[in-house]
Amino acid sequence: MKKTLILTTALTGFAFAASAAEVTVMSWGGAYTKSQVEAYQKPFTAETGITVNSVDSDNPATPIKAQVEAGNVTVDVADVEFSDAIRLCDEGLLETIDQSMLPAAPDGTSAADDFIDGALQDCAVANIVWSTVFAYNSANNDGTPTTIGDFFDLEKFPGKRGLRKSAKATLEMALMADGVPAAEVYGLLDSAEGVDRAFAKLDTIKADIVWWEAGAQPPQLLADGEVVMSTAYNGRIFNAAVAENQPLVVVWDGQILDFDLFVVPKGAPNKEEAMKFIAFSTDTQRLADQASWISYGPARKSSGAMVGLYSDGKTEMGPHMPTAEANLGNALVNNFEFWVDHDAELNERFNAWLAN
């Protein structure tokens, strides 16, 4: 009887420990987090029994860096931008990720060959291709902006402009608006002359800029009429336009393409569960599923053919993807190596410019 009681207690304890397994995932909030909850988190919990705690940040790279450096890590998985993933890895703040744990494509193609070039890094696995675009509210805008130059043309399109409070993407767009071909942007921005030219272009609209920091802000600024145009993440504008029926229009000219990637902070309390979550969430089906909730392209080649309708059951997602052929006419791919090398100095210059 006593042995039975001991065994029963041990089994009960094991069952409790199994059910208590959890993983904390930090992302960017809003429609983007919702897409991850629906496509990744709910199915992951249903299949594994592991609870997912979802938390948000304006930029997850900032709090996870602080947590690791303080030795108080509470996040297991974070969704970060490409240059941040590389920088954090170089600084020894992330766990390495064994790419062999990632599932193959349905046809057997290895993950290493199935992910888009650059999507797999030592400490990171990409989930989406997204872009910074600019958008306008057709209900309160006179005329039809069509180029990145129009964003900076206050005479032709008077009114406030929304811009992300960051050097990255802002400087590139300023140069493209000043007539620099996309292929020459980073070469020019790597010089004092190019940086001066970008800030000079920003000077032309500085008095009319409304700065934003969280991805949910630009659609709201546009909907409220606080700005007539704003830079934004393309998926946020899609969500506002299609899911919320706002008269917002994306202008793809001058878009800046980028990856978002999953990383595991060094010292994550649930590292094993974190790796399981990443492997599950970046398989072919799951990445295609996310694209039915928001207009970000999946980072695996095999997912493309599975992308169909939006979750409303009627909107074709293909034309809304930043990687759609029609949207790539004057696109710039973010140079993550450039930003790893220049992020600190250019943001210091940017902040000084803001203060003047």
C-alpha cells in the first residue's frame, strides 16, 4: 500500500511537471503578435501541451539585451530584426541554434536548402520577410502619392508625415527620395557625404514630422488624420485596411525589405521548450499559416505555394506581399552588415539631429 502511494505520488508529480512546461515568447504586439498566436502559439500548445506566454515590446531586442546583461532572463524566445539578431549574437547574448533540428520541407528538402538565403543564422531562424513602406489615407489626402519622393514633397502633398524614430530605414528612404538609386544607397550612406545628404533631405520635412516608435502607431495616426502619410510596417497597414476597413493605401516604391527572426536569449529559463517552439513555428505549414493572418512573406520557399486567402476567406494574400513581383520595382533589401557596423554611430547622429 505504501509503495503504491509513493508511486502514485511520483506519477502525479511527473504529470504536474509535464503540464507546467511553458515558454515565454516576446514579439511586437498588435496584428503581428495576433498572427503568431493564431499560426504558431495555439497549434504549438495543442500539439505539445506546452503553455505559451505571449509578451510584447516596441522592439524586443532592447529588453532581451538588458535581461541577459543583468543576468535576469525571463524571455525564452524573441522576435527581432535581422541586424539586431546578428549584433546580439556577435555580442554573445544569444544561444546558438542547431539548424539540424529544423524540419525538412514536405518534399524532403532540408531546412538549410528550403529557407530563403540569409534566413538561417548561427543564433537565429527567420520567420517572415517584411518591409518598411509608406502609406496614406485616401480619405484625407489630396492627390495620389506614388513615389518615395512624394513622401518628402510638402508642396505637392502638404501635411504632417509620420516617421519611425530611428536612423534605420529613415536614412535610406531619405536618400532614395533624393534620387539615389536603391543599388547605390548603402555605398553612399557609408560616407560622410552620404550621411550629410540624407540628413539634409530629412531637414526639408523636419518641422512636419510626427515620430512613432511602436508598429501600431502609424495606422492610428493615419486613421485619425494626424498625418497625411507615414512610414509603417506593411503588414500593419494591410491589417488596418483589410481587417478594419480603413481607407489606407500602401505605396511600395522605396520599400525596404527585411527579415524578422526568432532568437533565444542566453540563459533562457526554458531553453529546451524554446527550441521546440522555434522548430515547430518555422516549419512549412506554420509559416504559410501566418501569411493568412498578415501580409508578411514566409521565410521558407516551400511555404509560398501554400499561401492563399486571408483569414476573411476572400482576400488573396499574394498581391499584398512585399515580395510580390509588382511591388519590387524600386525595393531596397536591408543591408544588415551595414547596420551591425554603423548602428551606434548613426543613431547617435540621428539623436543629435533630433535634439537640434
